[in-house]
Amino acid sequence: MSSVDLSSEQQALALQKVLDIGLQHHAKGDLSKAKNIYQQVLMVDPNHSEVLHLLGVIAHQVG
């Protein structure tokens, strides 16, 4: 393993930090930015259930 490889735990923590930023934008009503961030999370973890749910919430909010 090289020094740039992240452990699963480190990756999960980094992903959670990104998700937290998305949640902050979502709470402020910046749905476009939140959606973009959520999609970035899905690029790393395509089955992230919370993010899939939040994208559904945004779809509902937008109509």
C-alpha cells in the first residue's frame, strides 16, 4: 500500500466530511450545490443510502 492510499476508515471519514458540507448547503436551500456534492459522494460510494435518499428529497423539493 502506498502512502497516498486511504484506509477504509480514513475514506469513510473523508466522505462524511464531504457529506456534511452537502448537508450544510441543503439546509441553506442551495439545492444545486448540495446535489453536486451528493453526486460526488456517489462517485465514491454508489450505494450510499443516505445520499440516495437526500437526492430523492431534492427531487421532491424541486418538483
